[in-house]
Amino acid sequence: MAVLVLGGAGYIGSHTVDRLIMNGYDVVVVDNLVTGHVAAINEKAKFYQGDVRDKEFLNDVFSKEDIEGVIHFAAFSIVPESMEKPLKYFDNNTGGMITLLEVMHEHNVKFIVFSSTAATYGEPKQIPIKETDLQVPTNPYGESKLAMEKIMHWSDVAYGIKFIALRYFNVAGAKADGSIGEDHNPETHLVPIILQVAAGERDKLTIFGDDYDTKDGTNVRDYVHVVDLADAHILALEYLKDGNDSQAFNLGSSTGFSNKEMLEAAREVTGKEIPAEMGPRRAGDPSTLIASSDKARSILGWDPKFDDVREIIKTAWNWKVTHPNGYNDREGK
Ligand code: UDP
């Protein structure tokens, strides 16, 4: 039987596909390649190009393949874009989930591991954030993912489709051998942007706001290595297959780094100057997001290997210097 990975050509999806294959799973990937890269998909996985909202296409994949469970990454994930184009997010993310669950129900597939987000919490009332804390998103991206969690809940009640929602905090880094990594166009995330400046592809970093109520006025985030995150999906799938109930888990490091601290760490790792300036706040940004990951550690047995943000940045830098054009070279662009 195979694991179906929707969005398996994307950044986190491709690392998860890679880890699944390294752990002996048969993997089927579905991706519409709007943001993903064929070259990122481990060649041992079977690939279907198509959209999660296309019910006929999904039905076809579920008919052809013997699918034991689904890991769902296929979603848009850029906070500022979601502020400008909320309907794009509700259509693709939330709408896509409805189609997916319909098809899973029709084909009697009972397990789904879902990439949710810390953005479902909004501005937290307490730090570190626990899974039981209030979820009040401050942007449409987070709202679209919270709606997806709720839709999964009611599909569990009605159809017995069991789910694990993994609420990611900030993800960075690349596979240690540098063969796969982060390649977004346009890039909006902090670590790859800092490294683009380090590589001379951008003039400078603009830090979005230094008037937040944090240690140095800049936003504080909790960074996890992408391979550690990928491994949590495999643990979550096995947890469901063991007969456990639907629930959510935070995936973070329980440590916060400010945007200024991330810049300093990247300067240290790369040995580059990395020019930076202060800019205005970015819409939709909560001030501080730090996870309590105790639950994932104790229940799933999640044991992240990267506990130093410099080591995370180092793997991203290794990918950057070995692939200055991202996947373009491998995709003949
Ligand atoms: N950020 C920044 N400059 C940039 C990109 C991001 O200051 O060019 C900040 C952003 O405002 C946030 C943090 O970096 O405080 C992490 O943002 P990112 O988009 O990487 O992830 P998010 O927290 O939105 O998921």
C-alpha cells in the first residue's frame, strides 16, 4: 500500500517524500506544480500532476493506487499574499480540503496527516503556545487552515476519517547532503531571503518592524529544521495507523529567535556582511510565536535532531551555495 502525498513537490512535501522513501514506504505524489518542482520529488515516488480541487483527477488517482493514508501539503502559505487575496486561500486551501475528504470518503481511506500552522493561533495569549490554546487567526492564511482543521473534525465525526493536524511554527533548512532545499518564486520567507542577500542576489534585507513588544522590538519566531518536521509526519501517520484518535500537535523548538537574532546568526554562519534595514510592520504578523512541543515529543515520540538555529541555517546555506538557481538547472530553465 502507498502513502499519497499531496503537494509532494513543494518544500516541506518533498523532504517528507524523501524521508518516507528512506523509511521504506511506497509513495505517490500529487502536485499541480504551481509552486512545486518536479526535480524536488524523489525519483522512487510515483508522480501525478494535477490539482487537489479537481475531483475527477483525484478520483482517478485513488482508483489507480492502493492508498493507505494521505499527507496533505497542497496549500498556499504566504501570509501577506493572503491578506491581499483571501479568496484565493479559501478556494485552494479550504475548498481543496473538501474535495480531498469527499474522495477519501468515497474510496474508504481513513487517515490524513495535515500541514496546519501556528498562524491558526493568531496573537497568542500566552507563550509557549499549547495545542489547547485559543485559535483566533490574524490573517486569511491562518483562517483557511483553521477551517480545514474544523472540516476534518466533522468528517471524522461523520465518516470516521482520522486526522492529525501538525501545526508548524517556522520551517527552515535543507536536506544535509544539499540535494533538495527551499526554492520559492517569489521568495517571502526570512531565512531564504537573508541567504539571498548573503549570496549577493538581493541588495539588503528589510526587517518588517522593530516596534513590537519583544526583546529587541522585532518579531520572534520558533524555527524547526525541515527534515525534523518531515519525520513528524511519518510518526503521525503511524500513530493513526495504530488506532489512535484525531488530534493536533505543535511542531516547534520551544525556543524563540527574533528577526535581528536570525540575521546575526546568518552573518555568523555565512561569514557575509548581509546588509539590512528596518522597515514598517508587515500586515498580519503576530508579535511572537513560540511552540510548546511537549505533546509531540511525549505522545508521538518526536525527537528533533536540530536544536541550534545556526545548524539549521547552515544546511540552508549549503543548499543555496550548491544550487544558486534552485531547481532551475535540473528543470532546464
Ligand atoms: N521577515 C522580515 N523580512 C523579510 C521576510 C520576513 O522581516 O523579508 C519577518 C516577518 O515579518 C516575520 C519573520 O520574518 O516576522 C518570519 O516571516 P516568514 O515570512 O519567514 O514566516 P511566517 O512567520 O510569516 O510564517
